[in-house]
Amino acid sequence: MKITAIHVFQVDLPLVEGRYTWSDGRYVDVFDSTVVEIETDTELRGYGEVCPLGPFYLPAFGAGARAGIGELAPQLIGLDPTAIGPMNTSMDTALLGHPYVKSAIDMACWDLLGKSCGRPVCDLLGGRHGDSIELYRAISQRPAAEMADNVAGYRDDGYRKFQLKVGGDPADDIARIRAVASILESGETLIADANTGWRVDDAARVVEAVRDIDVYIEQPCASYEHCVSIRRRTSLPFILDENIDGIDMLLRACNDGAMDAINLKISKVGGISKARLIRDVCISQNIPMTIEDSWGGDIITAAIAHLAHSTPERCRFSSTDFNSYVSVRNASGAPVRDNGAMAAGTAPGLGIEPSFDALGKPVATYS
């Protein structure tokens, strides 16, 4: 099998809630998603997606993904997309860094590999563990009482894990955590995710003020060193996200005892291939993971489901169903939430079919 063309699509994904807000007042109303179609010299085509959380969350943005794909794509024509290792070597040689640019292409290659052998990607990543994947719900940053009301509402959809977006004024964040903790029911999990938004002193104030609450503290500060300093000050369980951007940082954090769990985002590390490597190291170290991505629609939700469902349940902290957050469907066949859980599809590849009504015409084609 050889790549004959790479088509690039841009699609806006408006939020069902209207606005998603997190630390430092950052927000997004409409997500800028990029979908890649790899055309081959067979009847098979593969699909991938990358959708940064705006241009100010990680070093990634929608137009940058498309520009980077334009740099890479001409170098990939004629290669075998099902040769996953050589494909990634070619991408890393042609473009240093920029892992998010490579994610959609790598995802499309896994889709093609599954289709070529008639197996779902989940099977190729290690096989299915359990019947379904437990999901969390991110609660956009709002006043404390409103966030508590949102948690109560999402409980009705079956969610039992709630990630509060904090990282603002420490007094407000303490109130947010306490308001939600006061309405939690048995078996529910609370995460306070600062998304790098606190200074060290602010983080220290918050973890001290909520030390009596059963809550996970996630990525309190921007720098790894500052996060570790807060980790040393609290007995609360600790999650690292933004700092874990590759296998080197994961190994460093494991050696430092810097966290109890991580958030593993597919595009942040460069695609399913590199995410699988990090996933497998975490399994070997018995580190639980939230397996997800920065954002996305149906194609990314499908990829998340395949990576998560092929992960042993003991190391699966949670995942997310991004396609329930947005009002546009960019593919059919993706997992759909059922009582706070989802399952990877059983069709070959990612198990999706793109919706060209949503995608429109390609914004670029390379052949």
C-alpha cells in the first residue's frame, strides 16, 4: 500500500454549552479542528483529526497544524502508511518537534492499518479490556454555585468523575472545590484542575485549605519544578498533565515521584504511536492515566476510545467523550456516551466514516 494523496479539511466545532472557560480567564467558543484523509493506491482511505484547545493552552493552534501538515505531506507521498514505525521516523526526520502536527497523520495511518487487516485499532493496540470506558466530565470555570449545579446535571447523564476547571483566584477556587465536594455522592471522584494557572503561593494556599477534602490536584503550576514543590506540600493525590509531553518527561516524573496519575493526550505527544509507548510505560509502573486529547470531534473521540479500551482497567483513571461537548458531527460510527461510559467500536480501523457535509471541501491537497 502506498500513499497517493493527503487531503486536509478544516471544520469548526461549536460548543454545546456555548463557551468553555479554564484558568487565567482563557476560553474557547468554537474549536478549530483539522481532519486528514490519506488516500492510497488501494480502495482504502484513512482518517485522523487534531484539534488544539485554542492557541494558548499548549504550543499548538489550528492554523499551525495545517501549515505543519503542508510541510510534512509532500515528504510522505509514496510511503506505506501501514508501516507505522517507518512513517513516524519519516515524519520526525522531515519536521523536528511539532508533535501535534504529526498526530492526525499517525492516527490516519492506524485507521488504515486496521482497515487493511480487518481489525479494530483497539485489537492492534493490545486487545479490549472490559466492556466499557468510564468517562469524566470537565466542568467549565464559573461561580462556585453554578459549577455545583453543573455537576449535579451531568450526574444525571451517568458521569461519576468531575474535573473542575480552577486556576483562578485562590479564594474563588477554594469555594468552587468546597461547593462541589459538598454535593458529591458515594463513589464519585473530584479533580481540581488548575491547568497551570496558579503561582506557587496560590497553589500552596489552595492545597492547604482543601486538605480535608477527597480531591485530586491536577497540574497546579506551569513549570514542572513548581508542580513538584506543591506535590511535596500536600498529601492529596496529584496529577500531572501539561508537563508530561513525552517519554523523557514521564521517566523523569516517575523517578522524582512527581505524581500519582497522568493525563495522556494523544496530540500532545505526537499521535497514537507515541501515546501507546507512554501508556505502556505507565502500565509497567502501575500509574493510572486519563487517556484523552486536547479536544476534538468524532474522529478523535474514536481514537481515544481505542487507546483507552486497550489499556488494562487498573491503569485507566478515565477518558472523555469530546463529541458530546460539541454540536457538529464530523464523522459517523464514533462511540456515543451511554450512562457515563463509552466503548471502542468493533469495525475495522477507527470504525468511523467522515461526514463530508460537515467537512466540506479540502482546504489543501498534496499528491
